[in-house]
Amino acid sequence: MSPVSHETTEPQPTIISFVKDLPNLFSLLGLASTLFAVYFSILNVFYAAMIAMIWAVAFDWADGLVARKMKNRTGDDRAFGGQLDVLIDIVSYGVAPAILLLSFGGFAPVYLFGAFIMLSASAIRLSYFSTFGLSSDSKYTGLALDNNSIIIVFVFLFEFAFSAEAFSAILYTVCVALAILNISQIKTPKLSGNSRNVYLLAAYTISITGIYSWKIL
């Protein structure tokens, strides 16, 4: 009589167990920054919203940097972190800029179209990336979404030079242009994958935080 074999399976990890994974903690800090960006946008405290938006990018880049340096992460850790990152990206780079645009435009109905364009482009861009990943030459197809916040934060530095009506039109144009680039066929490098670019973003984040903090004061 042959012995009876018993298949053993690994117990499925709990949901909350992934929170202790350091890259996921950075991702959640980025989500918290995005929440502040949305909050301050609705309150029309736009300079504070800019600070929160750039910190959301900084934490987003940091989670990838930390994940690449960690050697003991399991396949489940990597898969979960990738899904979490994608879900947070649509909030950080789609929802937050859309609400910023709506709020700066006084929630006038015409701004709903621009906000929808940004949200749609973000969803399409992320769905495409989740399906096909990087191109054969390790580049993104379409402008990566994190560039949206980096560029908007920079453009907003010149808000003081225009009337509210003029700058709202500029912001509208910039947001729609970014959305078009997000879903275009242009090839862009993965900036966050280079340590030098991470340091440049850190310097940019600190500079932007200082400038907008001074403007608030």
C-alpha cells in the first residue's frame, strides 16, 4: 500500500500584514499627502496644496527606491505593493489635480470637462501600463503620471503674475495638455528608477516646500 500524501499549502496572509512592509508605508504616506492636497484645494489654500502634491510624488518615488533595495520581499509583497501603488497613483495624479482644477475654477461646470479628461487619461494610462508594462527599451509609453504633479506644482509658481481668470485658463490648458501626453505614444524614461533623479526630486521637493511655505507666510 502506497503512503497517503497530504498536500500542504501556505496560509493566505492577512490584509493588514502588508501594511508593515516598508515600501507600502511610504505609499500610504503618499496617499496621506494626496488627501492633504485635496483638502487644501477644496479650502482654496492652493500653496499648501502644492506642497502636499509634491510630497506625494516624493513618497511615491521613495517606495520604489526602498523596494528595490530590500532583498527579503516575497512575490506576494511585490505583487501587493504594485497593486497598491497603481491604485494610489490614480488618486495622486488623477483625482488630486482634477479637484485642484475644479476648485481653482470655482467649481464652474465648464471645469468638469477638464477634470474628467484628467481622470479618464489617468485611468487609461494606468490600465495600459498594468497590461503591457514598460516598452522593449524600458521606457514608458505616454508621459508618466507623476510628471503631472511635478509640472503643475512648477506652473503654479507663476500664479501671482496673472489674474485669477487668466491663470485658471492657463491651468485648464496645462491639465488637458498633460492628459493628452499621458495617453500619447511618446516614449519617456523611468525617471524614478535612477538614484540621481531621486536626489534631484528630493532637492526639488525641499525647494518647492520652502518657496510655497514662504508664500503662505
